Amino acid sequence: MDLPRGRQAVKQAPRLLLREFLDCALARVSGEACVAAALRQDPLEGPVRVAAVGKAADGMMRGAMAVLGDDFVKGLVIPKAGARYLPLQASDQIGVFPASHPVPDQSSLDAGRALVEFVAAVSTGETLLLLISGGASSLAEVLVEGAGLDQLIALNQYLLGSGLDINECNALRGRLSLIKAGGLLRYVSTPRIVGLMISDVSGDDPAVIGSGLLCPRPRNPIPVTVPSRWRELLAHAPDPVAGKPPSRVQVIASNRDARRAIVASANARGLVVHLPDGVLAGDAQDVGARIGEILKGGAEGLYIWGGETTVALPPQPGQGGRNQHLALAAAMAVEGCENLSLLACGSDGNDGPGSWAGAIVDGGTLARGARSGLNPKDCLQRADSGSFLSASGDLIATGPTGTNVSDLVLGLVRAPNGELR
């Protein structure tokens, strides 16, 4: 079927068009498809044992099994409990250990123990294939001596609202862990180790993705903003792992790939694409306001950003995640602009507590939400953007997507008559 072009494309509801671009991006970075493509391009020889950890674990394992065939010996899947894309069932061939995210719990420690036992059982004549995606940092853990579950939970709760970026958070998590920062290599005897990763971090550094289960790295200094109550505990990190690195570590999908897919789809529709400098980073409210101003003063077309912002949470936050926070701040900037629309979404289908993936806002968002009596500024201060966006009818849900390449923000600028030239 021919794609609608130019003005015809935007005669569709702008929200529908933005959702179609999002779906195109998610298909490009599908965990199942990307693993299968990587293994077909660079095949593994001989018997293979496969462990998949992260929000895309089920899909990535499906991709591996489809290509490996009879060479697949045994598998272990550690996905996010309660939010699984085409979930695999436990069997004689596959162990399944759903665990907690974004805050770890006892299931995360159980999954970590299962992961260590699994990799230790790989013989020297077999290949260990480790499939890692975002969320792995919370889903599987083995703690250093002296650290307990209560401390692990409290640290992760602090990190979620600290305003630190994901690189800094994962570095701190590694200080309590025997498997992060390359620690998992302590338990592996086979020299044939392959890691395929879906990146949810800026820069796509394998040492940061999933807190670097296969990638030893030096300890970074503890950020000065970390409260003193954590410093003594975090100072007792395990020694960095020394030894033979994996034979192959490859990032097979990233936010950049998702954005490229959107560009290709928009070009096929005859739309002008704008790629502003920089990635999404920093305070979500500030970034949302800045993006809103860019759209107000921008030429017609589709604007694309990718990355991950942060939100410093108040003591008792309301509903909503960083994408909803960003979207509401952008909606305040574009209030009354009928030709502007913006989508902000987590690529894993989750944005904060609840089942929402993000929001699509426009120049009428504030007016619609205000009918409920809510104030957008107050909602942002209370980290309660979800309540306002629910009232305005702007929240979106995708369900689990089978991937996790951080966040996508798309802005659509139309002519005053609602069309694109």
C-alpha cells in the first residue's frame, strides 16, 4: 500500500501519525528480530547455552532459539515480572525467573543466584550467549558481603528520585554487586563468551548497559550529591575483575536505530525531518519546556529526539514518569498552538508507576486538563503529571514492547491550517 505523502499524511489525526512513527521505531529495535539478525550475520558454532536478562529477555531469547535450532542446549530467562512481551514458559530447556523492576526485591536476588549457577554450568566446550537489555540492573543481583536486601532496596529507591543519570546510577549499583561491572565473569569457565545487547544508555557503552555484567571497568568516584548515609556502604566495593574479556560483545539495537527508522518512515511519507542537536538528558521539566519553545519557533515538519531525562522526586510523588513530566512541561510551552503536537514515550512501554508509556500533548492539553480543576504547575511540582494528563486525555499505553532503547520524543509542526507543505 502506498504511503500518504506531505499534506495527505497529516490529514490523518496528528496523534495517529505520531503513534505510527513510534510503532515503526519499536519494530526496528525488536529484541526478537535484532537477536535473530545478529546471529544470522555472525553465526555461533557448536552447543550454546543462552541467558537473557532485562525487559526484552523473552523476545531476545525467542530470537536466539529461532536461529540456533539444535545447537541451543539450555536457556535462562530473567524478565520483568508483570510486564512481559510474549512471555516464555519454564520447561526442561528453559528456566524462567521473573524479577522486580525498577526496585529490586528478593526475586532479584533469587534471579541473580540462578544466573550465577547457570553461567557456572557452561562447559569449556560450549558457548555462553548472554542477551542483555535495559532493566537488568534491577532484575538480577548478587550482593557483596555486608550488604543486605533492605539496603539494596533503599539505595535503588534513592537513585530513582536522585536526579542522577543512568550512567551514574549503574556505577553506584555496581559497588554493591558481585556480578555487575564485569563481576559475572568470575563464575564463567568457558572462554567462548558472547554478549548481545540492546542499549538503553547514551553512548551505547556495553560497560553501562545492564550495569556491565560482562564488562570490567574501573570504579568511578562517588558523586558529591550522594548523601553521606550511602557513602560508607558504597565505599566497600569489590575489586575490579581481571581476566579474559568476552570473545564478542555487540550492541545490536539502540535509540539511534529507532530514530533512524522514524526518519526513513517520515521521508517515505514526504515529510521534512528535523534533528536538533543533542540527545535527551537533564531535568525533564527543563527539557520539555525547551523542546516546546523549539517547536513554537520551528519550521514545519517532524522533530526527533532520543535519550533519557531525569526527575528529582519530592518526598511523596504523585503519578507519572519522566516522559509524562516532559510532555506536560512542553504542553505548557505550546499552550494555544493548534498546529503543534508532541509525543514522549518510553520505548519499553513503561513510564513511571502504572501501565502508561508516556503521553501525546498539543496546544489544547492545558485547556482540557484544566476542566478537572488541576493546575499544571502544581502537578509538575508534585511530580504528578500523570494525573493532569489523564484528565486531559493525553496518556498513551503500548503494553510491553519487547525492547528497551530508552525514550523517544517526537514533535510535529504543521501549517496554521493544520497541514504540512
